[in-house]
Amino acid sequence: MAAEGLEKAAKVKDCFIKIETRGSGGAKNVLTGQEIREADCILVAADAKVPMDRFDGKKVIECQVSDGISKADQ
């Protein structure tokens, strides 16, 4: 649900977004090194620990999954 909310908010603001998900089935739609390098910003909406070292040097915004649902437009 958070992914859907973030995708809708990005579309309204005419922004490109790629969403990597991590669940019981593991990581899906994993960001590549090139995608991370080319990103203007990384948004991590997670309630669990996410490996952050691959985002070194990038602007990173961290929030809870519920924020990705209820505050995606922010």
C-alpha cells in the first residue's frame, strides 16, 4: 500500500520513482548501483532495518511505512 501511495504522489508531481520492496519473500525490484548514483534523492519508508551503506553520499529521507501511505504527497 505504501508503494502505491508513493507512486501516485510521484505521478501527480511528474517525478520518476522506482520502488524497491522488501517483504517475507525478500527484496524485489532492487535498485541498481547506477540507479542509486543517478537518483536525486532516496526515500526509505520502512519499519524494519534497511541496509543504508549503499546510499552513502545521497540525500536520504527516512520514514515509517505508514507515512508512505498517509503522507505520500508530502
